Amino acid sequence: MSLFIGDETGSSVSEDLSSNSTDCESSNSTQSEKKADLAGPGIGNYEELEGVLPRDYHPLLTPKETQKAIFQLRRYIEDNLCKELGLMMVQVPLIVDSESGVNDMLDRDGSRTPIQFHISNDRGKHPIDAQIVQAATKWKRVALKQFDCRPGEGLCTDMRAVRKDYFLDHDHSAYVDQWDWERAITPEQRNLEFLKSVVRKIWKVLVGAEKFAQELFPELRTPRYPNLPEELTFMHAEEILALYPDLPRKRRETVILQKYPAIFIIGIGWPLKDGYPHEMRAADYDDWITDTSKETSRDTHGLNGDILVWNHVTQRRHELSSMGIRVNAETLRQQLEMSTLLENLRFPYHQAIINNQIPLSIGGGIGQSRTLMLLLRKAHLGEVSVTVWPKILKEMCAKKNIFVLE
């Protein structure tokens, strides 16, 4: 099966096109939508966003109450993540050396690049070319060795990053805050059941955080915004495609969330039966190539996934976490080759994996502002975090009773 990169598509796509011209036009439209759907958030202009923002929004907490809730919830989630997963809180970098290969590229099509700058240092004698991190995905795995973490032990960070290539809407910002975590594992734990067991522990923390927030502020408990379900539904991306073969990825997620309001989608990055991955995934952190057919009894790949929920305030899909079992030496090389990125093997980070110099691991990122926005029943990320927003967005939000922090 061919991997979709750039303007190329898997051969199975063109082979399925009907000779009927009308059907061809429809199929071409569907494939174009699927291709465009891989690119990112999905809202591409502010006219569209204006129609997406809720019309009858009234925040349940004042700005002052919101700030109190934010810091209480952060402590609750950090403490309980560490307790459930055997983690410890550690410091995390905001900038990294460009030559290290540690920065997270987010995807493999080159569309999201980090902010880079030159530090002249000592009048140019010992300069450093640095980047602002987009996520701490790779750094965390290296840090497992630095902090001598054994299998069952790991670390959690209060990560801050900048992603300059996002379209700024109601739940995507240039400023990113995450609980980035990583845990050392054994070779035997590189399987779907172990992945699911870790996901369930994370879900337990998020459900508990919602209850904790409502104990602090009972006004958050309202029939208008139902609570998260106690149990998370697990589905493979291939299963969801089979249910909705003609829909692009984000629409498939939206439809499945109407039936299951909280879901963990497994297997993100490997090309599905329609020739497209559920979403683009970087080739050098999550393992999306491992064959899991023996565990699922169907043609499936990947030891990673995303937690998505239905947001009752925005009436939209809402991603909370991306995570997975990380590549080992074998799957790193396979994924880089499949993505035509073998030249990345020159980086120290990649060499450390190839030479088994850093631990096998599982890890992920939980969006802080995304989670707080959901639990505090907010319509916009800007109500729980301070960052830059364009004037057009702030004015649009104000008309809908949404006031972002500045």
C-alpha cells in the first residue's frame, strides 16, 4: 500500500474510480476532501468560524472564578497523572538545538515548521542555532535516560510551545500548553492491550477532574452540558472508515462522536484501505506501522491513537490527547523509509533509538487549555489561556458574548 505524501495518493484510490463521469466527479470530490482533511484543524477562514461559534453562549464562571478553577484543576490533573502512571514532574525545555533533531515536527509533510533563531554567543565564536519547541515528544524520551527511569517509571512536564502554522480559531492557538508525559516500558509491553490500559488510566484522571471541578463550582453541573462518560470507547481508524467510507476524517470523527461521545481512535498514521492515513503523523515518535491484525482480527496497524470527545458547548469534535507506544529501532527505520525521510537518521536522537541507547517508551500530550476549556464549559481557548488572537476573531467573539483574555 502506498503512503499518501504531498500530491501523491495510494494506488487503491484511482483504481476504485468508476468510469461513469458523474461518479468520477463525485469520487474526485470525495478524494479531494479527504486529501484536504489531512492538512490540519479544518476551519480555513473566519466566515466559516463565525458560523461555528455558539450563538447563545453564556459563561458559567466569571473570569476570576475561571482563574481559580484553572490552577486547582492543573494541580489535580498533574498529581493524579503522576499517581496513576508512575510519573514524576520534571523541567522541560522551551528551546532546543536545531542540530539535535529533538524538536517535534508534528507531521511528516513539512507543513508545520518551528520558529528558528541564531544565538551569536561570545561574539560569534560559539554560536547556537536554536528552535522553539513545537512539542516535547522526542525530548521526553531522551530525558527518560537522563533521569534514569526504569520500566514502569516516567516523567510528566508542564510543557509550553509555539506552533506558528496553525489557523487561529476557537480551539487552535499559536501558544500551546500540554501535560507532556513519557514512561519507560519493556519490549513485551509494545502491544495494543498495554496501550489501552494506559489510556484508561488517563481517562480516569480526566473524568475525576471534571467531578473535582464541579465540587469546587457546582454551577458547572448542568443538564445542558452532560458530563463525560465513565468509560471510553475504543475503535480503530480502520473500523471507523468501514462505517463511513465516503466521509473525510474529521467528518467521520464528528459522526462517530454522535454515537460515542468519548472515543480513543487507534491506528493513526498508517494508510487505511482508502489509501489515506486517518491523519498525518510524524515518522519518528509514535509507532503507526506495527501490524496489529492478530490482536484485532482485521487488517490493522499502529500502536497509537487520539482521545476525542464531543464538546457540548461548541457542538463540535474536541481532541484532548494524542499518544502512543514509541518507535523502536526497527519501526523507526521502516517509518522513515516509508516517509522518504531516511536522511533523518543522521540526527543524534534517531541514532540513539537505532543503537538502543534510550529506553523503549509510551508517551503522549494532553492539551491543558483544551482540557480546561472542556471541563469549565468554555467556548474558546482564549477564555482559559493568554495568547495572541487576530482582531477579527476577538471582535467576532465579543459579539457572541465570548471574551478572550489579553
